[in-house]
Amino acid sequence: MDSNADPTLASPGPTLGVVGGGQLGRMLGEAAGPLGVEIVVSDPTPDCPARPVVRDQVVGDFDDEATIRELAERADVLTYEIELADPDALERVARETGTPVHPDPATLRTIQDKLVQNRAFADAGIPIPEFRRIDDAGELRAAGEELGWPVMLKARTGGYDGRGNLPVEGPDDAAAAMEGIGGPALAEAFVEFDRELAVIGVRGAEDRRTFPVTETVHREEILRESVSPARTDGATRERAGAVARDVLAEMDGRGVYGIELFEREGEILVNEVAPRPHNSGHWTIEGCLTSQFEQHVRAVLGWPLGSTERRSPTVSANVLGDVDEPEPAELRNVRRALAEPGLSLHWYGKREVRPLRKMGHVTAVAGTGEDVGSLLTRTRGVRDSLTFRPD
């Protein structure tokens, strides 16, 4: 299929191959169906969360070239919903099968190594925290003296959604911190931010768009709530949007990008970027005219992008595992959540609940005259009423 051709649909429509079949793959499947787009996913977990809403699944590891090749042979375009995909394998498969990959594997390669990512942004003049390459505890101690304690130690590879990040308070903690990270790392100056923000950006075939700036609330390095509009002033939101557009300009390939930011005294710094739909953008399903997931499908196929306009103030809250030991997933008090006006429940279909595992999310859209502060309180209350424990 020519991805730039007029999207007049035959039966069946185009097929999108997605490396990864977790909750993001599931929501991509839910968004693709109304567009006449079929999805095949690859995932190492049989009957992965996306399986009920996609055409088929190829069972195999995210970085397994044979699995990616089989996926490419069944698809018109390839994309990925997890950074553990292998960019080298994606490039080879795309070249040998003629199935294009979006975003470009070169972008994935940059994002997978946080040191490479930071250097690319610094070279482009994009504001980021000051950083140093770290290969051992001695380099970490030296970086702490230069940057000032504490510092944020980040694994260069393998970390995403807050994993692989470790605050280090002082030189006496350096050896234990390096052991905890378990490999090459970088140290960033610790940012005493006023709030964390995020922007979902989209690169299409002909244009680039950004969704409204979102405020993100984290605890224990895990995203708990997303609030739109962000509770900051208009000038700061404008600045965050401008920085996000600068980031998009440095990315290669079509698709959605999750851009995480720090706000500090009106200044915006880039924290991390994900070349895929992002947890901070789940609120767009109910809160915007076009969701981040539909935008990703449109973008990677080369189709026109939808509007990023927000319908109403919106809050999403993650439903996390609340058990001490893994057990079969069974969500309780669903009727309480569904009785709440303007609230939607998204259940990811994971078979096992584990402590702090993202099992689903709830989203509430503001009623007439309701501000985001009261909406956040209401959404948290509903989310906290959901439980995996017996009544």
C-alpha cells in the first residue's frame, strides 16, 4: 500500500503491524477499528492485553527479528508501542520486505540511550538539565561535586516510564546507586521543579501538531494522574508547547511522541521523550476531538491528522495494583466507578495484578462549571474506590 495515497478503503482496509501488545497496543486497536484499519501485534505474552481487539497476534520477543519479519509480511506499515523493539532489526526487515516503519528506527535508537538522547537535544539547543556520562562510582562522585548533590542517576538503556531512575543524595551513596542501576548511566542535575508537564506531539505526513499541555502527577516515579489544562499560567503553557514543537523537529518518522517536561520558575526543561503514545495522553480518548491513539494510526499510515482540540477540562487517573503479592487480576467496586457522572473506565485486560502495575485508568470529563481542581479530587476518589482486594 502506498501510505501517501488517498485513503479510500477497500475491504479489508490497510493493516498496521504493532511491535508490542500491551495496553497501548490494545488502545491502538480500539482506535483503529472505526477507521477501517486492521491491526496485528507481536508480543511475547500469549493472549496479550491487545489480543481481544486486534485481528491477530504473533507470539515472540519484542527484539526478535524473525517475529518482526513475520509481522512485517502481514502488514502495510510497522510501528511499535514499546521502546524494547530492536531498531537494527526493524531497519533490516523494512529494507528487505519493503514494509515502512514509523517512527523511524533511527529515532528509536536515539531514544533508547538516554545519553545519546540528551546529547542530541543539547546540540539542537533544546533545554535539558545539565548532565554527565557515568560509567562508575568515581565518575558519579565527580559529577555530584560538579552538578551539586543530589543528582538524578538514570540508566542509559532499558528504562522507561520512570524505571531506571534513582536519586542519589551524596558521595557515600554512589557505589550502591551504581550497583542499583546495574550498568552505564548518566547523572543529571536534580531539578527542583514546580510541576511536571507533558505534551503529546504528532508528526504527520504533511504537518505537525501538539495536544494541549498536560500536568502530570507522579509518586514513586510512577504517573498517577494527568490533568488538562495544566494548572499553570498561559505563558508557561505556551513555552511548553514551543519546546515540544522543537523536540518534534528533531525526531524522524511519523507518529505520536510523548514529551515529558519540567516546569521550574516559568522555565521549561525536557525530561524524557517516548516515540509512541504515552500514559500522559490517555485523557485524550474522552477529552479531545481526536485521541492520541487515533492520531498515531493516522500518522503512521500517512493519512491527514485529526484535531487536537480539547473538548472540556479532563483528568485521568491510573489504576495500579494494590496487592502485596501477584495474584489473578479481579477488579472490584466497578459499579461505583461507572455510576460517577462523566467518568469512563479503561481496563487493560492483564491477567495478573502486581504491586504498582498499571492495570487500567479512569477518566473524568468536567461537567458545566467544574474546574480541574474539583475534577481531580473527584477522579481520585473514584480511582481510590477501585480495589483488587476482597471487600
